Amino acid sequence: MAEFEARTTFDKVFEVGILLKGVDGLLEIAGGLLLLFIKPEFVNHLVATLTQQELAEDPHDWIATHLLHSTTGLSSGSYQFAALYLLSHGIVKIVLVWEILHERLWAYLGLIFLTLGFMVYQIYRISYDHSIGLILLTIFDAVIVYLTTVEYRKRRAAVTG
């Protein structure tokens, strides 16, 4: 099959969404690699240093308190888990995006089901965390699932004729 070529506005929106997923995969790989080599104590110290002045001025600063709270209590085990999680998720995304851009039909389904699986986990996390970032990521993922499903059906219909 030929490489993906955006012909319509929908195709262009789909292509941008898929490329953003690829960038997300690269960032996850970079983050996973960083977590493999950075010790939790360093992150705790760095966040404490970065938030110290802001918390001195405003002890209730939302961003600073949440950053500080999110890094305290992190262990080497949680870092290793996060690193492996990010690396595996990022690598799978990159492979799927690459294969979709080369119009491999199986990759469309792979991306749909992978994203739906992560959306279920994200919704579970949102149910007790209420993270705006996680809510926005879940909405973005829902759009990607929709775009990928429509594009997959279109590509499958063209192949089966």
C-alpha cells in the first residue's frame, strides 16, 4: 500500500491528530528514559527548590502545592513502573502511528483498541483525581478514536471495494 495522503479536510484533521499521537509517543519515550536515570530524591529536591519561593509568598498556591504533593512519597519502584509504562506505551504508539501513515489496516484497529483501553483507565483515574489535564487528554483520545474509526472504515471499504 502507498503512504497516507491527506486528500480532504477530514483526512488533514486525522493526519494532524495522528501526528500529535506520534509526538505524544516520543514524549512518553523521552519521559520514560528520564525516569530510568533520575532518582526520586533528585526530583523531590528539584520540585521543593522550584516551589519554595512561591509557597513562601502564597502557602496555598494551587500549582506549587500540587507539584510538591505529587512528588513526595515517590519510590524507586514507582519510578521504575512509570518508566516502563511510558516506554512501552510510547513505543507502541510510535509503531502504530508509523503503520497508520503507511496505511496498514491492522494498525488502525490497534490504535483504536489501545486508546480505548487507556481511556478506560483515564476515566477511572478521573473518577477520584479530577485532573483537568487527564480530562483534556481523555477528550483528545476520544476524538482520535472517532477520527481513526471513520478513517479505518473508509480505508477498509476502499480495499474491499
